[in-house]
Amino acid sequence: MILETLSTLFLVLGAFFSFTGVIGLFKFPDFFTRVHAASVTDSIATILIIFGLILRTDFGLVAVKLLFILIFMLLTSPTASHALAKSARHGGLLTLAETRAPKKEDND
Amino acid sequence: MLALAATSIAILSVMALALARALRADTVYDRILGVNMFGTKTALFIAVMGFLSGRPDFLDIAIVYALINFIGMVAVLRFFEYTATDDTQNNKESS
Amino acid sequence: MAHLMIWALVLAVFWLLLSGFFKTLLLSFGLISVVLVVFLIRRMDTTDNQPQKLPLSFSFFRYVIWLLGQIALSSLEVTKLVWGSSKKLSPAIAKLPVANTPEKTRVLYANSITLTPGTLSVDIDEEHVTVHALDAQSIKSLEAGEMATKVSSVTGAKN
């Protein structure tokens, strides 16, 4: 019973953080800040939701599989964000601070 | 059970919003960001869905989806890092 | 040679946990896969002369737990920024020196930076890692170097 309540709490918090991330995706002004918003959903929301699901299992093989999903995601999502930011930087996208500085064209 | 249903609906709407963001983005990198978020949320959604229907076998599919999503991301980025140098604006990229 | 045995053990456990079946046919498939992967690892080792050891140590797990705490804290910061007004946003970009850390540590460091919301490693080369932060404050706390020392305590001593 306690486990189920805890799991519900985790799942709801995870859903909330997912929404936070996607709202940030709409709200933030430039590309690099949007990556930060997306990384909220990638890290904390994934952790919370997977742990919420683990608390609903009988802690056997299913829980181990969930843990594997979590590890995969925690390994791959920063790599993906880094690759994205790096190729955006090499593709010539400027950060907000650089856009506000003298240069006025570029970056929509 | 109610919490699982609520979570799956929440993840589904987050996926829809991310896809909408990807569709009306103005640079190709924004699109990839939205699509990446869509992919990771899909893997989570499959996992939650497996619990909702009482069939945890779905977790295998979720693992495979997470891996494919990562590899697809890296492949698309490799492609655009070397092609979209100057005029990133006029790319019509999807998936 | 010893680390190949560890790899084989880890891979076999991984296979058993993922499949969960103990029939002869499936077990033999697992055996073939493990042997194939260990063979590939050995070939890769002889090609690039960098044996890939698994970071299975107590300090690594302690670091992971510390990192989870950091992720939770900085997620709350970013959440506040998202739901608050976007006027308070002060994105900053800076270069942090990583010149005298070994390569493996550098990778772990950059990945940890990206994994914590609010900071993002944009570019990495031999001397610097370029960090973009949502808040100028988090650049300062990275420069203070708590994460750097923790990371190098995990891997730095033996490589």
C-alpha cells in the first residue's frame, strides 16, 4: 500500500516534469536554452517514471529490465544532447548572449 | 491503475506537444530536438503501457525502441553536421 | 585477460536477465553471442591498445548516487525558470579547462555536465570543454570544481 502510494507520487511527479520540459521547449527564446528544457524531461522525468514503475513490480526480472532501460537512457540522452548542441554550434547557430551582442543578423 | 492511466495520458500529450514543436520549428536542430524528445517519451510510454495492460513483456520493445532512437538520432546528426552548413533554413526534414 | 573474463561474466548475466528462459536452445544462442562479443572486444583491444575495463567499483556507485542528487536539485532550478517569467534567464557560455585529466575522466565529466539539467557541454577538445549554462550561477559552481574532483576520484587514480 505504501509502495503503491509512493509509486503514484513518483509517476505524477514524473508527468509534471515531462510537462515542464515540453513547456520550456515552447517558451524558451533560443535553441541552446531549449536543449536545457528538453534535458529536464530526459533526466529527472525518466528517473521518476521508471522508479515509479519499479515500485509496482515484484522486484524480479521485470524490475531489472526497467533498470536497464533507465541505464540506457541515462547513458544515451546526454550523448544525444551533446551531439545535437555540437552540430548546432558547428552549423553556425549562435547563443542568446552572442545574438544580443553587436552582431544583429543570423538566427531568425 | 488510475495513476498509470493518468501517466500514460500525460506522456501521450507531452509526445503530441513535442511533435507539434518539431513541426513548427524554424531550424533543423529544433526539429531534431523535438523528435528526440518524442522518441524518448515513446520508449517510456511503451513501458507504462505494458504495465497498464498487465503485460510486462512490452519492456523488451521499450529497450529496443530506446536503442533505435539513440542510433537514429546520431545518424541524422552525422548527416546534418556536414550538409547543413550555411542555409539551414530551407531543409525539409521529418521522422 | 582478466578483464575479458569479467566481460564474459557480465554479458552472460545480462543475457540471462534479459531472456529469463533456461531452455537449451536459447542458452546456446546466449553462449554464442557472449563468445562473439568477447572476441570482438579482444580484437578492438588489440587494434587501439586501450583495454576497455568496466568501472565496477564502490566509488563509482557513490558517484552515481551523488549525481542523482545533483540532477534532482538542478531540475528544480530549471523548473523554476520554466514556470517563472523568462526575463530572469541569463544564459552564459564558458570554457572550462580539462587539460590535465585523462580521456576517460573527461568523457565522464562532460556526460555528467550534460546530464544535469541547466548545464550542457557544447564542445570538447584536448584542453577545454565548452559549457553552456541556463544560469550564470551554475557556471560558477562548475568552476568551483566540486564535480571535477569527484569525477577524477572515480577514475583518475588508476588511469
